[in-house]
Amino acid sequence: MDFLLVYLLEVSVCLGVTLLIYRVILSELTFFAVNRAVLLLLLASSFTIPLLSFQVFGIGGADVVREMTLPAFQVGEQETLTSDQVPLWSRLAVGIYLLGAILMAARLVFGFILSQRLIGKAQKIRHGSHLIALHPEFVPASFFRYILMPSFDPEDDAQKQIILHESMHVAYRHSWDLLLVNMVKVVFWFNPLIYLFERSLREVHEYQADQGVTSYFSPKEYATLLLRLITAKHGWQFMNNFNQFQTKKRIIMMAKGKSSSVQKLRILALFPVFGMLLFIFSCEKEELLPSVVELEKEFPAILEVPLTDDPAPDVPKEEVQKVNPLLIIEDADEIFDIVEQQPSPEGGMSGWNTYLARNLRYPLVARQRGVEGTVIIVFEIHTDGSIHNVEVLRGIGGGADEEAVRVVSNAPRWEPGRQRGRAVKTRMRLPIRFKLEKGITPPEKTSISEVPVTSKGLTDAVSVIGYLSNQ
């Protein structure tokens, strides 16, 4: 549900930004075929851009991204909110949205069926390369391949102009554009932007058809016909009525001089807009996380994290000095990003995983808000193996950042890294993935002692999934 809401919001932003640029820069130009293509492109791109995903490496020099990276550790749960725990406003909003979408879909299907039934009852005659459907209830309009008329007199000059106008709609397949927009309205029935978009598209349709008529008839004569045949009767959803839409603007556009070819360059203004939207909604920053060891195979175990809101067990008093000595006297040595002999935790990677599994907690606030993602922690291993300067390089909020810092800060002392046989300070990086697992049957427990460890003492990745008890 969260994904749907975010997606609808992002599409709305894309549609609003692009539509604003179109109205300001392109809508007054007389390149109607180009404007129509641009509008359809804007609609398609607004739906597509939020679905795209591009990985963009973090910006910075080698000193920024060269820390040794520990295998990723994942902590998760199977806990799901029951219907009673979902907020009432959330359920109500989803219900209203689904009801509106169903009504719009029913209106779309019903309107199409009704129009087909009326056309089926109408008298059909062929006029040139077009089919004219005659029925007393019709107003002059076009509907896919049909030109709809209440009556037909091939010698009437007014009807010749009307039929020519509607034949332009048929030739340009404008009804298909309107069908597409009405399908989008089923999803975005609540969004006024889609109605503004439909209005802009209908404008271009009428301008394009009027342009075809005025190439054969006098613009003044045709404008007089438009004023004489003004009607307030609305047609069907996919119909282009001859004269129910923007009569004044159509007459002004007919009297307007043709836009110069140089003005087509205005379309270039859309490219930076597309670039900005792609950067905002489709580019995900990926930290450059090099590994300085060969990882032989994936860690095949699933470790269980207790799902409790109780705090993690305190470090025994006799371990306090071992974890973080109160006073450490060291030379101001260089901090190494890469060393010949990498640091190793107490008990190796198996011991490190055991420590994380026993002490990490998925914060209650994060679980309630559905917060997921990867917290990247950067810390230093000093020459005595103690952990210092624990910082969040990338966080996700919801209390997960603080939990990751707490666990790493309280970790047991490591075996320090060594360069040319001498213990040195080493900078490390640890990704901790917080992921909510829903609807998955817990696997069998795997004892930590049974977890295979590579010969070098490091593993590729650790997935720590927490499950609620069924008892």
C-alpha cells in the first residue's frame, strides 16, 4: 500500500511539473501535431519515470570510499499488522480510492457499451473514405472511425465543413487518445491534474481539426459556423464534438499567425525537466563499497533475531574494560583504509554474527512505520582492538540508525589490523539491512556452531530474519 501511495504521489508531481512547462512554453504555438505528441509523451513519461531505477555511485575521492567493508548483516521480522492495527484513516482512504476507481471504470465500460449500441441502431452511409452514422439523438461528432450526425445533406455547405472537421478527428485517431486518458482517469480520478491534461489534449485535437478545415474554407466563414452551432450538449467520453469545447480559443488560434520554425526549439526546454525528474525519482545513490578480501561463498545460514521490545542484554561488568577502555594512550598514527592483515572480531565472523544476532533489535517505531533499508556504519579499530568513532554514513530513520550505532559501539574488542607486522588503526564499514519479512514460514533453526565459515574467516553476507512465535 505504501508503494502505491508513493507511486501515485510521484506520478502526480511528474505530471504537474511537465504539464506546467507545456502550458507556459508550448501551448500557444501552432505546431499542433508536435504538441499532441509532446502531451502523450508527457503522460507516458510521468507514469514511467517513478518506476525506473538507476544506480549512481557516490561522489568522492578514493579516500572516501576505500574503507574495508564487512559482510552485510540483515535483521528482519515476520510481524504483520492485523486489520485492527491498521489506522482507521488509512483503511478509509484506501476504501474511498478503490470505490472511486471502480465507479470510474464502470463509467468507462458502460459509456463504451452504450455508444456501441447507439451506433448499432444508427443508419450508416459511406461518404468518401469515411462512415457516417445517422441518428436523431446524435450531435455532430466523431467516434473512432465513425462520423456522427443527426442528419445528412451532402449539398449543405455547413455540413460539408462539419464533416470535414470530424473527418480530421477520424484521420488523426483522436478517439484513441481520449480512450487512453480515460483509462488513466480510472487510476487518477481524484487528481485534478489529469482533468487539466485531458483539457489540454482536447484543445490540441480541436486546433488540429480546425487547421484542416481552414485550409479548404475561409476562416471567417468557419468561425461564423462555430458561433452559430454552439451547443452545451456533452458527448461520450471518447467523442470529439464539433462545437462544445473552447469556441473562443479556437477562433483566436485560427486567426493567429503560424509559429516560426525556430520556435520549435522551445521543446528543448523539456529535456532538463526530464533530467531533473529522473534524478529526483529514478536515481538511487549507491555507495561504492569495495571488498579487499576474496569472499568464497555466501553465508548459508539464517540466524534468528528475538522480536522483543526489551533492551539488549547489558555487557558484563568484567567486559566493560575489554570493550571500551576508559583510557587509551596511543600514538597519533595514520588511520589505514586497507591493510595487509585485516582486523578480525573476537571469535571470528561466526562470533561477530552471533554477537549481532543476540544484540540487534528491530526498533518498534521502525516496525510500526514500515521503515526498511540499509544503515551503513563507519567505525575505527584502534591498535588495542577497541572500537571508536562510530558514525552513521547512511541512515534510514525510525530508530534504526541509533540501534546500529549502539550495537557496534558496544561490540567486544577486535584483533587489530596489521601493516608490515605492526598493529595500526583501521577504518571499517558495516552495512546492516533492516527488512520486514511478511508471510514467510520460518525455516528450521541453524545452530551458530553449525554455520560454515570460509578459510579466511569472512563470509559474503549474513541474513538475519526475525520471526514471531506462532504459539
